[in-house]
Amino acid sequence: MKDQAAQATEQARAKAAQAGRLWQDKAPEPVQQKTAQGARMVRDNRNLLLTVAGVAVVAWMACRRRKG
């Protein structure tokens, strides 16, 4: 079972790498630059984004609890 999971993980990694290479080959330069800028922003503000996501989940759960 673990071997199958490891194999599936490796296949997913290979496909992601292949998609990344295809993206670099096909995407226009301005789009690549904006995407890289967005990725840097996410990395630089990771804690803030995780906090906001956590608050959103808690708010969603609270609203769901009131309705149900």
C-alpha cells in the first residue's frame, strides 16, 4: 500500500514538473512575470494569508452552525 502511495506521489510530482515546463514554454512573458510576482507576494505574506484563511473558515463554520 505504501509503495502505491509513493508511486502515485512521484507520478504527481513528475506531472507537476512537466506542467511547469509547459507553462514556461507557452505562457507570454508578461503573464509569467505577474505570476512570479504573485507567488513572491504569497510567500512573503504566508502567515497573514493563513490567518485570514483561518478566520474565514471559523466564520463559515459559525454561520453554518446557526443555519443548521
